[in-house]
Amino acid sequence: MCLQENYGSVLKDCSRAIAVNLKSFKAYYRSSLALNALERYDEAIDCCERCLQYDPNNKSVQGVRERATQLKETKGRKEKEKQEKLRQERLREQRLREAYNVSMS
């Protein structure tokens, strides 16, 4: 069984626990950890926020929320850098083609 399947099982189990008890901070906490591991940061943050509505002083959940927020920002920054690098590469290739076409004329 791969890790993603394990996290999927965790999410299903936690979903059932939350359906039984909306204030199950353990289920929210474990869900948020699994969602972080799956790089589903928005969902992890949402899960933490829901838990903190019932237990606003829960340091563990606050820590997971902070970590998810940091990871989300890092992922977004890396994606922007990747997109900029691709844009620069396309621009460079376009300039090379233009220079080649001019020299062939």
C-alpha cells in the first residue's frame, strides 16, 4: 500500500469521525496532517480553521495551520519562479529564431 492510499484512508476515517462528532479535534488534526502530506494546503488550512472554531487555543492545530500556510507560500513562490523561467526560455528561443531568420535573409 502506498503512502497516498494510507493518507486517503486517514481522510476517510477522519471524515467518519467528524460526521459523528463535529468537535473531534483529533480528526481535524489528523486530517490536516494528511492533507499537508498530500500537498493539499488550502484544504489543510480549512481543516485547521474548522477545528480552531471549537478549540481556539489548540497549539498543535495552530502549528499545523502555520506549517500549511508556509508550505503553500513556498509552493506558490516556486511555481511562479518556474513559470518565469519558462517564459524567459521561450523568449530566448524566439530571439534566436528571429536572429537566425534575419541572418538567412
